[in-house]
Amino acid sequence: MQRKLCFHQPVKLKPAFQNYIWGGTKFRDYYRKDTPKNWQKIAESWELSTHEHGLTTIAEGDFKDWTLKQYLDKAGPKILGKRFATTRLPILFKLIDAKDNLSVQVHPTDDYARKYEKQMGKTEMWYILDAEPKSFLYYGFKKKINAKEFAQRIADQTLTEILQAVPVKKGDVFFIPAGTLHAIGKGILIAEIQQSSDLTYRVYDYGRVGDDGKPRELHIEKALEVTKLEKAHPRKMHPAIPLQKKTQIQTLASCPYFVVKELKLDQEIELLVLDDTYQVLFATKNDFVLTFENKKLKIKEGETVFLPADLGNYKITGSGELLMITDN
């Protein structure tokens, strides 16, 4: 008799990798991830994704080698939360290893994307996991400009002169609403939480060519239509809240699409998943043990775990830091 599968348990995830030209080797060197052996550089590790361009799989247990999409479809909408009518996962969580500069780019809003692309837009946030000395990123404009100047700066390749260059260090957080022009600079390792969309309009790419020897595609006309032209201001974090002695929680980003919190732990703590939405945990510093119904799951630094809605109480044991991601 075939054993009935139990979806009501935490599952560890195995990422899908992307090998864009600006990637590096930190997923192998930094997190010891099992990356494709024939790829010299890896740009992104899609830790939580049901997007067709990169499907996360289950790493171990009853659902080993299932895609996360298969797992959710089989379990039904309630695994995401009581308010979900489908198993469409609305967010995507990835790691980005910028060995080289990423293109200057922008993402459209939902309204624009639905009208012209037949898909969702993209709002995102970045958590800086590591940064080499003097690393920086571009975040919007230094001052308000008009559309004519924006177009001219693109044409004469002086766009970066009017962009806000922001030095970064480990632990920094940036919230990037749709319409904000931005670019990740070289030497930065980032955790990115975003809408489940792969829709990007490139504006400037430093004259680089792709693996085919041709200049990488730009999307200037669309970028001119969706980019916010006022001075940009990085979103501030919320204050940290003590949970118990030597343990605190801090909201890093909160928007209509997702909530991201940082947990700093120095002992065992009991947490809870209610029936309204799922949780995702990512170990940013050190290893942890997750205990649920007397079963233990080890979470190594750099690993991601999905916890279904209505899981109830569980415990995390260890000393270090985690990101907790939920739908909003």
C-alpha cells in the first residue's frame, strides 16, 4: 500500500542557477552550493521560484527532486494560505553574485506590465550579504530630471553621471519600487526578494556583448515610459524589536507583495506559521536546526526552507542570522 504524502512539513529547497555574463564563483566558494560543474561563472541562485525561467526543486525528503511548482500544485492553494485561490507563488527569492557590474535597468509596474507584456511588474528589495571594499550600486537619480534629458543622457552614454551612486556594506538594505532606475555594482553578493517576474528593461550595459558576440539587447523606449524621473530616496528600515534575551527581529521591507524580516538569534526560539500565509527561511549567517513535531531539519548557511501555511509551532536552534520572508 502506497504511503500517503504529508505536505504539512517544512521542506528544504534546491536552487535553480543562472549563468549570466557578469556572474562569479561565490555560490561555490562562499556557500559550497552544488553548482553545475561545466559553468565557470554563476550569476544567480534562484532559491524560491516557480517561474518558468528557473524552477526551484525540493532538496530532500518525501518530495526530493519535485519542482516547487509540482509540490504546490499537488498540495493545493491552502498550502500558501487560506486567502490564496491558486497555487501561483507571487514572489521569487534569489541570490545575486555580481562579479562584474549589472546593466542599468528598470522594471515596470503591474499596470504597465499587464497592459503591454501580459504579465506582472516587478518591485524588489536587496539585502547585502557581502560587499568588497569600495563597492557601490546605482539607485535612481541624484536630482529630478525631465524625459528629454533622460533620453539624451542615454543617447550620449552619460547616464551614470546623473545616477545616485550609493556605497554599500554587508547588512545594508534597499527597497526598489517598480519604476526606479538601478544597477548592482561589481563585488556585491545580494539576497533579492521580488515579485515573481523576470521582466527587465535594460537602459545601459557598458557596451558589453553577450556570448554570441553581439551587443546585449536594450529596451530604451519602454524604459523611457516607465522610469520615475524624480530624485530617489532609499527606503529606511523599521526599528529592531527584541523577542527575548539576546534575540531580536527587524522588518527590512514591507510592501503589498512581500514582508522580509531579519532574525538575530543566540539561543533556541519558538516561532509560528499561521493559516493566512506561508514562510520562507534563509540562513544568512551560521547553521541552524529546525524542529517540527520532534523531527529535526538542519539548515546550513546559505540554504532555504519553505514552511507551509498553518504549520503551527516550530523551533529554531542556533546562533546567527536568518531572513524570514512571507507574503503580504
